[in-house]
Amino acid sequence: MLKATLKGLLARKLRLMLAGLAVVLGVTAVSAAMVTTATIGSGFDSIFETTTSDVDVSVSSAPNVGGETTFTPPVPASVVEELAGVAGIDAITGEVSADGARPVGADGKVISVQGPPRLGVAWQGETGLVELREGRGPTADDEVAINAGLAELGGYRVGGTIDVLTLEPRTTFRVVGVYGYSNGTGTMGGSTEVAFTEPVAQRLMLGETGVYSSLTLTARDTVPNETLRDEIAALLGDGYQVRTGDELAAQTAADGRAFLDIVRIVLLAFSGLSLLVGIFLILNTFSILVAQRTGELALVAALGARRRQIVGSVLVEAALVGVLASAVGIGLGVAVSTGLKAVMEAQSGAQLPVGLIVPVPDLLAAFGVGVLVTLVAALVPALRASRVPPVAAMRASAAEQRSLTRITVAGAVPAVLGVAGILGAVLDVVGDLRWAALGGGVVLGLVGLALLTPAASKVLLPVVGRLLGWSTPGRLGRLNAARNPRRTAITVATLVVTLGLVGGVGVVAESLRRDVSALVSTDLAADLVISGDGVSARAGGGSGGPPTAADGRIMPTFEASVVEEAAGLPGVAGATAQYVDTVELPGGQSPANAGDLSTLESVLGLKTVDGTLRLSGPDEIVVDTDTLGAQGWAVGDTARVATQRGGWQEYRIVGSYEPNFLLTGPVLTPEAATERFVSALPALGYVELAPDADVATVKAAVSELVADNPEVTVADQTQLATDSASRFDIAEIMLYVLLGLSVVIGILGIINTMALSILERTRELGLLRAIGMRRSHMVHMVVAESLVMSVFGGLLGLAFGGLAGAAFVSVAGLAELAVPWTSLAVFLGLAVAAGLIAALAPSTRAAKVNVLAAIAYE
Amino acid sequence: MTTVTQETITGLAARAVGVTKAYGAGAAAVTALDDLSVDVQRGRFTAIMGPSGSGKSTLMHCLAGLDTVDSGEVWIGETRLTGLNDKGLADLRRNRVGFVFQQFNLLPTLTAEENITLPLAIANRKPDPAWFDTVVDAVGLSDRLTHRPSELSGGQQQRVACARALLPKPDVIFADEPTGNLDSRSGNEILGFLSRSVEQFHQTIVMVTHDANAAAYADRVIFLLDGRMVHELHDPDAEAVLDTMKALDTFDSR
Ligand SMILES: Nc1ncnc2c1ncn2[C@@H]1O[C@H](COP(=O)(O)OP(=O)(O)OP(=O)(O)O)[C@@H](O)[C@H]1O
Ligand SMILES: [Mg+2]
């Protein structure tokens, strides 16, 4: 029997290759995700071990606001003297190193790196870590050295100049040196670095001279690091964080991993999806393979083989394919991760100081999954085939006649429950459970949809087919697609899921966008807004946009004088500035703003709820009603608020307002902001025009005022609305990329099914050629089959996703349901393209069928 | 393409002139057709017989434009097949040649009626309703038109295939052992239908068969041996055919 199996394997090379391909794809995706994650992870670890290798103990201030990644107040130089008496200390170094040194590139735009910080540091000379590659360190106030990563990114050279934005506006420096690191890389995990002389670094990065970001201590040989740490912690008290070098390394690596986590999640989501799709593919492929062999198996059974032997032979075949294909898949996975690593290094500017890390246990698991799924995929149809009575099986296509009643009933139950859940949520009969009802409803609905697809294909395929297949070859293609509803269903499953997600996300995102831009235009009275990217969202408590102060990053700001000058321009009725930051309240973090409320009130359409909106000093605030409620405060109370620079202080609440899209949280005076916010400069400026002024002229004049600031632009209302809405773009695009990959796999799935179906129907194709179909007719027929399937899958997915999205919009209480018809049409177009691409190879094959060989084909 | 009238200059529906066809190369080469010339008269029922491997199917495939020849010429009516491109051959097969194979003649997705009209449908032509009814009546399928092949018996399936071959009024219908898979009653029905189409509709038919009784339905029987035409009989009875076959067998095993 084994010998017969092996012979059979060789005889069906093409089919097995297609089955193997399905396994290879699935395993490749999973193992690529594993290897990439492991590689990046150990790369980060190794970077941060190097960074902190010569630190025994580090001293920094405890942050005023939030967790580890937020702004930390500087350490005064006086602490160095305080520590001078500690016996265990061998040496103390004051470090200046802070995120927010944004270099301006040759194109006048700020050089952006996705994720890693843009550090401004004080030059310490060549240490064990830093090695000059060219030039020297900075000695004068207008000189800097930069790391090689930045030099490469921005094309800077020793002897040239570099413009840098820091806490102070754009300043030009001379580049006198370029340095790299002892591990041979030009950047630490992708971060860019600008090294100033110490006083300049202190002023630009920390806001004042005579302070440090942290102190680095070396312990005497006899003193353990932990002992020294505890001694210093006791000496300095609560206001400081004292950590050993190892703790610091762990912390910094963890910070770096926050970026890695996003990559990991994306990769895992991708591999999970690919695994799922891969399983679909494998199952489908094997069920076709076994169906094709049902006749052969029946013949063997008729010749006296026992059922166990038949199933056994299919399993041996599957095991061979599974092992071989999984091995190939793992090899390809490693190759793909090499590519991914290169892409990521190019994207982030980071070079990982490690080679490819291959996590053997993980890969063994991936291998096991590949083999196991293949075996299961083969076993199910083999068992089914072995139960078919030999005579029935020897007659052709017994497998196609199976009834759909059971699967349809099985699908109707979850479908009805799912619809009930969604309806319950939309009609608001389930109260607080509506999100659970919606989520559960969507999941159940999806399960129901999957099981109902075969039955749906019976009804819908002719409809779709009529749209596409008007001629006889087209009609034949449609009939072929409708031949085996189960197979069609499982073939289009990937497309249904993918386009379902895309459609749902599209509808939700578009509705959110519409909602946000509507809010912006109702709330905002100003005609022009001066701001950097994403600031307005931050001011109103939204998230998204580029990194801002709250993420430990510096947000784009401009000088306060810009607003004053703007107010004096002809055609301008008034201008006012808004300062933006994140503060800590007893109940957690909150956005905070500052500005002249007498003007802001009208510009932002603020509604006074209680008290007054006029602040008479830096220790008075107004607070929005939501925050008041959440904190249990009332107007007239004294509230404790921690600002990034000022720390915990008491403020008197003089009034409250209704929060809106542009403003939420405590509002302080501009004086308080200058002193206590992370950036002393305003981040938003509002300009109101005189009644007869020309928007374009005034906009040009105001733009002129911020011309030297590459991060800040002047937008009119429509632009602002678009900008605010654009914060959904990044999430949406990431999702689309992810789904794009699964569309690719979906296409491969259709190709696979089509190719197998074509093989299966070789005799029919020969007959069609014999009775006079041209090659072009054959191509037409196969393309029609593929198109009908992909359009069917696409429509089903988009319809389901669209409805689920609409339900979400309704439950979330968004103002209006906006359907992005264009995007949906584009997605449907993608499905059509997928169908066309999938038909390429199979249709060529069908056209090339040799009539005589096909007629003699077994 | 040239239009072909019923009355052609030669009066021949198809002919092979000095056709040679070999499979394989070198020492392993098999000569399937060896400088063979055959004329197929219009409106006649021709049977081809011979031992297994004598080249019957090969000859039929070459005549029908399904296969190419190594040398010599093949004509359908006044159209020379040698030299036609694939599109030309496909169109010729659709409009001017009919086929009935031993089995697997029908598309399982189409009903009997759709299978019958398929060649016309591919060419975007509508069948003449009267002619369609005549053909369907002749094969006795009027009440089976909406059935799919899986719901028809083997004999009925072969009759559908015959109707399909007849409907476009081709120059010639080729049938390769059309009764090979059938019991003698169903087989006789098919043969009766084929000979009636020759008599009543002046259809030209070429049929390969191993069965002396089947060959007796034909107007003329051609005997092949090793790719050559070795004998022919006109208006034969089963007896004569059997005798010739016996003679060929001894000749073969000599
Ligand atoms: N595709 C092929 N490749 C190689 N040899 C072939 C091929 N087709 C036919 N032959 C050989 O050509 C010769 C003629 O074959 P053909 O099929 O025409 O015989 P036949 O008379 O139809 O036989 P049968 O009565 O068994 O159907 C045989 O020797 C056969 O082995
Ligand atoms: Mg033959």
C-alpha cells in the first residue's frame, strides 16, 4: 500500500504542489512573524545593554506626570554637591539627554523618525560607548556633533550646517563631528542625536542652565551597586529616582519595546490571519484532492482494500506533503524575515547590532502546526471518501451532490442570534449591554455567514453571473462556479472576511471623520489656525497624530510673538494663543490648556456653566464639567494639579465650562503655562478676520510669520476639519496594509482552487475544445468563473462589513452614517482585480489543454 | 472563411491524401498512419474497422482537425485543414464537424437541451426551431430536455451527443465507438438514428467500430491495418464484415 501511495504521489505532482503551496504559505507567514519579532527583541536588548554598560547607579528626578515615558523635571547641579560626601562613589557625571531635538532636513521639513526618539545631548567626549568617526566634539556654542544615523538620514557633513528645533525656535549650528557607537552602529535603535556643548544642551533641551537630565555614578570596586543605590535613595528622598545600571537598561529597553510592541502586534495579527487563511486553503485543497481521487480510492476499495488502508494511504500522502511543505515554509519564513528586517531598518534608520535570531522552539511549533493542519485537512475528506460506497464513487463527481440542508440549518442559528444581538444593540433594548450585544452579534453573524455562504451562493451566483457572463463561455464559467457550493464558499471565505473587515472599518472611519469635521466647524469661530500637526486633537483630549508632550515628546510650538504680530496685520480682527500640555490630576492624566480666556471663549465657542471664565492669576483655573464630575470637584474648591515642570500645586477653581472638541481639561493662564508646561511656547494660534478681509491674503501674511518654523502651518477652517479628521488615517491605513496581505493570500487561494478545478475538469475542457470553443472562449470561461466567485465573495463581505459598521455607528451615537461609496467601490474593484489575477494561470492552462490528451485523460 | 455549398466540386465531405502520422521518435517511433489516402463521400455512412492499434482513432482525429499530420493533406469539403490556425480549426469544428465520443460527451452543468445547442450558443447562433424539434424527435428525447446528464442513462446521454452533433448540420459527423459502452438495445437505437440521419437528412457520418453488427448499418466499411487501408466493403452485411475481420486477424498474426 505504501509503495502504491508513493507512486500515486509522484503521478500527481502538480496537484500536490498546489496543496503543498497552501501549507508553505501558511507556515511562511507564521514563522516570518516569529523570527522577525525575536530578532527585533534581542536587537533592542543588546542596544540598551551597551548603552548602560558603564553605569553603576543613575539618579534622575521623579516625573511629575504619568509613567516612565513622560517628561521628567531636570536634576539641579546642586545635587552633585550633595552627593560629594558619599563614600561609595568613585565618580559622578551629569548627563543631558532629552527627546525633542528636531533636525530640519534639506527640504525644509523636520526629519521624522517613526518611533525612536530624536535626542539632544551634551557632548561628553569619547566615552566607552561613543566613538568619533570624523571631526571633533563641539567646543563653541554654535557647534554640534551628530550621530552617524542622523548624518546619513539628512545628508549632513562635517563642515556644513544643521538647523535644529528644540525648546527654542529654529537655530543653526555648525557640524564639527560625526560619531558612532562602540557596537559599530551609527544609531541606537534608530534614534537621531545632536550633541551640543553642555550649557547649550541644558538651555535648549531642559529649558535652563545648571541642570541635568540625570546623574551617572560609578561605584567604588568594593561597593555593590545595590548598596550604593539604597544609600543614595535614602539621602535624596522621594523626589528622585535612583536606579542601578541594570534596572535602567531594563527600563530603557522596555521603553524602546513600546515601539516594538506595535510591530509585534501587527506581525502577530498578520500571522494569525495568515494561519487562519492558510488553514482554509489547506482544507479546501485537500478536500478537492480527495474528491478527485474518490473514484480511484473506490476502485482500490472494490479491489479489496480495507477502509483503514485507504485512509492510511491518504494520511501518509498528507504527512509527506505536510513535512516537506512546512520545512520549505520555515525556510521561506526566515528569508522573508531577513527582508522584513532590512525594510524595517531602512524605515526607522535603525541598525540592529544582531544577526537574524532564529527562535528554534517557536519554529518547531510552527512546523508542528503546519504538519498537523495538513493531516487534519486530509483526514476529514478521506474519512468521508472512505464511507462512499465503491460503486457510487466510481461514478463521477459523487462528492458534488451533497445536500446543503444540514449546513444551512447549522448556519441559520448563529445568524439569527447574531442579527438579534445587533438589532438589540441598535434599537437600544439591551441598555448597558449594547456593546457586548453588538460585538457578540457581529461574531455570531460572521460564523452564520460562513456557514450560510454555500446556500447563499446558490441564490446569488446566478445574479452576479448574469451581470458578468452574458455570452455562452461566460455562462459556462458561472455554472462552473456554482457547481460545488461548499468549495466556492470556502474559496471565497478569505475574501469575505477581508472585505468584511475593510468595509466595516471604512464605514466607521468615514462616519467618525464626518462627525469630527462637523464638530470642528461648529465649535471653531476662528478663520485661521496656526499649529503643528496633531496639536488640535491633543488640545481637545483626542489621541493620534504625531508624538506629543504627553508621550514624552515635544510637540510643535511657535513663539508667542507670532500671535501678537498676527493681531496687528491688516484684515485681522483678533488673534489669540493656546498652550497645550498634559497634566496629572488626583484621578489620572488629563489634557491641559492655557490661554487668554477673554478671547479664547468666543473663538472656541465655550459655554460657561458655573462661576466665571476669567482668571486673575497663575494659581486660578477653570475646569470643564466632565473633569469636575470625574474628580468630584466643584467651582470654588481648591484642586491639586501636577504640571510637567511645576509639579503638584494647588489651584482655585473659579469657573466651569462645557468641554468641546477643541478644549477639555483644566485651563490655566498663559503666565502659568510659560513657567510650568513642558514647552513655554504656544502650540495653537487662532486668527479671526475682519468682515471684509480676504482669507487668502491674510493667510499668506500669517504664514509669512511662521515661515522659518518648518513644523508649523497656517490652516483655514476646512483644512483644520480635514486635519482633525485625518487622525483616523494612520490606524486605517495600517489595517488596510494588513488586510492587503490577506487579500494576496486570498488571491492565491482562488488560484489554487481554480487550478485544481481545471485539472479536475480536463476531460470537459477537451470536449469543449473538440466541439469548437476557441482558446479565447476558454480563457473567457475561466475568467468568468473566477470573477463570479471573487465578486460574490467581495459583495458578501462588503455587505456584511457595511451593515456591521452601520450598526457600530448607530450604537456609538455618531451624528451621521457616512458610507464611503468610493472606497467601497475601490474595494469591490480590488475583488474584481483579485478574480482577474487569480484567473491568469488557470485560464492559460485551460486554453492550452490538448484536446486528444484531455479526452484520454483519467 | 470560405462558404461551402452542399454541392462541392469533388462531392466529397472529407478526404485524406497521403497522410502519414507517427508518434515518438527514433527506434521507439510508432507509425500510426502510413501514407494513407481515404475519401469520404457526401451523404454516406462510412464505417472504419481494424484491429486495436491499427490507427482508426488517429485517422478520425486527423480528419476532424483535432490532430495534426506529419505529411499529406486533410480536407473537410473544400477547406484544407493543414495550415489552418487554432482559431480556424476551432471554428471549423464548431460549424462543420460533429463529434460523438465513446463516453463523457456532455457537460454535467448543462441540461440536455443546453448541451444540444451548445455549439450554436458558442457561436451566438439560435437553432432553427423546426429543425431542432425534428432532431430531438428523431433521437426521442422530447421529454428529457430539461434533465442533466447525471439524470440520464448512458444510452440517452449518447443520443443527446448525437443530437448535438447533428443540430448544426455539419459537413461530417465523426463517431468513435459511439456504442462501445452501451448494451445492444441502446446501441441499436443509436445506430438506427445515425443511419436514419444519413437517409433522411443526407448527413455524412464516419464511425469507428469494433462491432460487425454496427458496421453492417454503414454504406461502406474501410478496413485499416498498421496505418494502411487494406480492404473495403460496400453495403455489407454482418457476415461479410466478420469474415473480413477474421481474415485480417490471420493476416495480422502471420
Ligand atoms: N498519443 C500517443 N502517443 C504515442 N502513441 C500513440 C498515441 N496515440 C496513439 N498511439 C499509437 O498509435 C497507434 C494507433 O493508435 P489508435 O488510437 O489510432 O488505434 P485504434 O485503431 O483507435 O485502436 P483501438 O481500437 O484500440 O482504439 C497505436 O499503436 C498507438 O499505440
Ligand atoms: Mg481508438
